[in-house]
Amino acid sequence: MIRCFVIIRKWLVGYYTNDFVPCPQLRAMLLAFIRKAQEHPHVTASARDLRIIQQLRTCIQTLRRQYQPSDQSSGVAKHSSLMFTPGLVTKDDHPATQGCRTKLSSLLIKARISFTKSLPRDTSTYDRLMDVSPMLIAEQLCIIEQELLAHVIWEDLVKWPHDKAIPSIHNVVERFNLSCQYFTRELTRWSMDKARQGQLISHLIRVASACREMRNYSAMLQVVLGIQTANINHFPPALKKTWDSLEAFASPLKNWGHIRSVMDKFLETPHQIKGPAIPFLGVYLSDITYTFELPTFITSSLQTEKIIKFDKFRTLAKIIRKIQDFQTYSQYSFQKHPVIYPLCHQLDCPYI
């Protein structure tokens, strides 16, 4: 049930304007699906599943209030995004979950969604981005990431593999995801105006390059992944070399090998490298989760008592120590801009 909830919520939050705003039939079908799911025996027997259904209803109500009928009648969406592709049903899912996924996949087939190609009338977000220098945007992003990282404590990191809702870490992860969606949305909304889209691409590449120079690897990845998700095929010739370098640096190949090597080098010689740094926390969170999945005890047929595998906890301590070191070396001296800081902090992303 949780998997269905995550898929539907991501569909609603990220793609509401493209799928649901221009298609009242799809909205009605989804509401009918949620009502039937709420009456399903497997759902009524579980307080957690009932709470999940209620959260979905709240999510839909919030989005309906956000997008007024005047916007729907004009066919103009406040944000744009990519089309959602439903996940496949796996044999390990609960039978009720399989049924929910099958119905969810059929919604897209039956609805026959028509996407609007009209440009949004509200250009305020575009203008605000273009009026701010890339260096100033990068500085404000450094302050935001520094504040988020400072709230992560080692006790939360130890609990993370078992509780993904820990506020301090959840805020970092949610901020990363929403930022990627924001940059993607700003690029795709100008897909019919290549001139403006090209200007925005150039601006964002300069922001990512500035973040890399400031060693804010989290914000740099947010911008780069946002551009990649937008499926941009044309880049300004003057910045093509810069983009290729950023794309290679942010490659997830070899378990984020490039970013790992740079972050490890910084921690080995922090005093030789001038300036602070912000890590890509996702790398370390993945390492912590993988380490926790290792066996805690060493079992042997020749021994009657279990032996604790201390190497597992040494590895875990090293990973947490790296994060703590970055917290020490992440003290930027930038000042909060009274206008740009709130803009970069909110990013116009709907938070549900």
C-alpha cells in the first residue's frame, strides 16, 4: 500500500497541471479509485492504510485549492513537468497492492490525456531567476544547504535505515528532490520558446558551475539533475564544454565515483584546500543503509555463541565521522540576501 501511496503522491505533486488540470475525467476517476480503496477490506483492517488514504485525499484537496478554476478554464498551468510512467507490478507485492497498481496503470490508458502546448502567462519565476546573478544564487544555496546539514546529528543517522521520516534527514532529502523538480519544471515550461529556454539553460549552468567552485556538491547536483531530467538536447555552444564537465562530474557511474573521490580528497586535506564544502549527503545515506543491512553477528558451526561483527560498526562510525567533518568545514561566510534567500529557499515547489 505504501508503494501505491508514494507513486500516486508523486504523480499528483509533480504532474498535476499536465495530467489532472486539463482532464476532469481523470480527476473524477482518481477520486472514485480512492473512495473504493478506502472501502477495501485490506484497507479498513489497517489503521496505517486508512491514514494513507486520508493523506491522499488531503493532497488532492490542497492541489485543487492551489490551482483555481480560472486557471483550469484557460488551459494555463502554473507549472510543467514530465509525464509519469506507472511502475510494473512485482510478484513480491501484496495482492491488494497489485490490484491498486493495476488500476492505477489503467487510469492513464483510459483517460487519454491531452497535453496543452500553450506557454504559461505568469513569467515572474523566469524573470526573477534571470535577474539574479548566478554567483548570488549559488551563495544563497550554500547558506541553505549549510543550515540543513547543521541539523543532522549522529543519532538521527544511526536511526535513518529504520526510520525514513526523521525530520532532520528527511528535510535534506525532500529539499534535494523538490529542487530538482523545480529546475526541471522551469525548463520544461519554456519548451515552446527555445530562445528563453536557452537563456535559462545558460543561467542554470552558470549556477551549477558556481556551486561546484564553492564546493557545494549538493546544490550542484540539484541543478545538474534538474537539467538532465528536462531532457534538453541543445546547449549554448559557449557553455557546452562547461556542461560536459559538470555532467561527467555528476555521473552516478561507479557509485558516484567522481564526487566520492573529490569529497574524500577534501576530508583528507581540508586545511590545504581553501574554503568550506557541502557534501552530497545521498552518497553517505546509501552507505549507511547498506552497512546496516550487513549481518551483525558472525555465526559458525564450531562456536556455540554468536560473535559480534565489529567491522560493521567501525565502517558505520567512519561514515558518520565523514558527515560530522563536513559539518565542521561547511561554515560559509556569505550573508543572507533579504530577497534572494527566501526565493531560493521556497523555490515555488508545492510541499505536500
